[in-house]
Amino acid sequence: MHWRNAPLGATNTLDVKPANIINPVSVPPLSFDVADLRFTDANLGSARLRTRRITDGLHVDQLQTRTPTQQITISGDWTGH
């Protein structure tokens, strides 16, 4: 999965008003594995995401990326507060 920057000269069409911010309660449980995750020029390697719903949002059981030289591991709650 490669997430690239917008082409030069592209306009930002994202409307980020408070009413349009994602409510974590509405996000379904997620479970996926990515063999090659890249965010712009950053090679994050393999990635794994596991989440589950909680009363007021989403619990991230595991968000992990790995390359031969780095590892990032995240867990916690995403709530609408």
C-alpha cells in the first residue's frame, strides 16, 4: 500500500469542518495486514492493524510496522472526546 503526496498544483478538496470529522464510534472493527506500507517517502515495511469497538469509540489492539531497521508499535483508544 503506497500513500503518495498529491501531484504538484493539486488543490486540497478535503472539507475539515467539525461536522465532517470521523466519529470513531462509526468505524467498524478492522483487521488487516500489509506487506509493504509506504507513506510518501517513508518506507514503513510490513504493517498489521487490529481494532475493536468500545462504547465511546475504537480500541486499537495493535498497530505495528516493521522494517529490518525499525519497529513501530501503537495501541490505545480513539474516542470522540
